[in-house]
Amino acid sequence: MLRIHFTAEDLARTRVASTIGAAAETYYSLEMLGRRSVPLPFRRWRATVAGRLGEDAGPLTTLLPARGPGLDLLALAGDSPDIDHAAEALLRAPRTRVRRELEPVAVGSAHMPWARAVAEGDAEARRLLAAGLVACHRVAVAPYWAASRSRLDAVRAQYARTFLDGGVEAVLTALSPPLVRWRPPVLEVRYPRPVEVHLGGRGLVLVPTLFSWREFSLLYDPYDDTSVPRLTVPAVTDPATGAALWHPGGSVTDDRLGALLGRTRAAALRVAADGCSTTGLAARLGVSLAAASQHTKALRDARLITTSRRGGSVLHLATALGRELLAGNE
């Protein structure tokens, strides 16, 4: 049992994030793929993905533990919905943090030299790990990301409505009974081991996640008292919800969105569902930077994407309206 202790200040600072990020979702998808018995809502996805991961995915898949805790890619790669930004963050992660995150991961003896090279800061090992992350995402997550983001947005919107009706305690009460119980001032969560967590005024971030099934994870940095813990909450709760997600955008034969926006602009919107830079968009569409900028301006003017700065580049990301259009076209 996981018991999370709240103060009045913690309740005031509790919020809901839109996603745990492309990197962490990718790692969770690999954990789901490796299960002996995959829950019914994910069986169609597994049947499609199984066997498609190539050798370039190996640097990440070898870090999946046979037992015990896995790698916390949220801590190492951040919560960006853009896998390229996540890979860049992984390359820049401090060596001490990488070593700390890898220490509890029980990898097989055959892969220990590789894990040690990553932990010790070997530049080529880190580059291969980032490339493996992108390769796994491309197969296991990217084809389903537009519909998945729509589902995550729907869960977040439901939490918002519950909050407006009854406040944050109503949200905690409605999370996932009977797996979660709100017994003020403690949130009790079904967990594989007994854990007591005192938030101490930091609050809690609730994060809907795609590749989990009746399982919750508490993610926090035990070495940083200021970091806000995050509780992952399954966004797929029944077979019907899962079945609606596993329709890759590339398999659509009746492309109504292409007829509405034009084929290239519709493709640009699909790319922006993952999050992308202008350079990345141009590369994936096979167009010039100037043409990519024209497409993003048109989509932004139509309120189908937003554009924000991330470091030295910009991030284009589909809005809820844009993801709704994509989901409706699948």
C-alpha cells in the first residue's frame, strides 16, 4: 500500500499534468510489451508492435529489468511530448543523475557492461541510448500518439470538471476506486510494497498515462526536497477505450483531413501531434524550412497547433482541437 499524506498546503498545490512525456510513455510501452499476459485493451496494440523493434532499439530494451524498479526516463529526459526534445534532454542529463537512476535497475549480467558504460558517462553509450529511445518510440508509440493525446486530454478534462464541481478532494476521491481511496488526509493507493510519503507542502502532480493498466507509480527525486512528486494514473480503463486507440494514422484510406487541409498540411498536423521543431518538421515532410514555416503558420492561425520556445529551438504542438480532428479522421 502506498500512503500519501497531504496537508492543506499540499491540497492547494495539487494539479493535473497533460502527459508524462514521450520518453516515459515509451519506456512504459516497452514494459507493457514485455509482460507475459497483456491486458485485453492492449492486445491489438501488442499484436501490431511485437516483433517490429529492430536492433537500433536494443540500447534501451536491454535496460528493462527482469524484476524490480525500472529506469525513470521522466527524471532523465523530461516530460516533453516531442521525442526529439526528450532525446536531447537525455543526452544532456547530468552524469550523477544517470548513475543514480541506473543503480537500482537490475539488468541481466550480459548487459551489465553496457549499463556500466551508460552510468559512467561514456558519450557513445549515451548517444546510442538516446537513439534507442527514438527507435522504440517510432514503432511503439508514435503511430498512436494523436489518438492517445486526445484520450489523455479527455481524462484531464474530466478531472477539471470534477474539480469545478467538488474541489481537489473530489478529484482524489474519484481517481480509481477501489484501487485508490481518499481517507483524509491520506491518499491510499494499491502498491506492490508499503510506502509512506509526506508531501510536506510540495503538493502532488497527477499524470494520466497511456501504457499502464490498473497500476500506479509515484515518481519523485528522493535527493531533492523541492521536487514535486508525480502520481501516474491509468488513462485506459476499459477494453473499449483501448480498442479506439490502436489505429495508426498511416492506415487511413479515407483521408478526410487531407481533403480539408491539403495532404501536406494534414501530414504536418500529424507530425505536430508528437511535438516537433521546424527543422524536424521539414525533414519529416521532405520540404524546405520556408515551406515548413508556412504550414505551421497556417495551422497556428487555425488554432490547430501552438508554438513555443524550448531552449534554442521552437516546439510546435497540436492543440486539443488539432488532436480531436486527427482522432476523428482515424
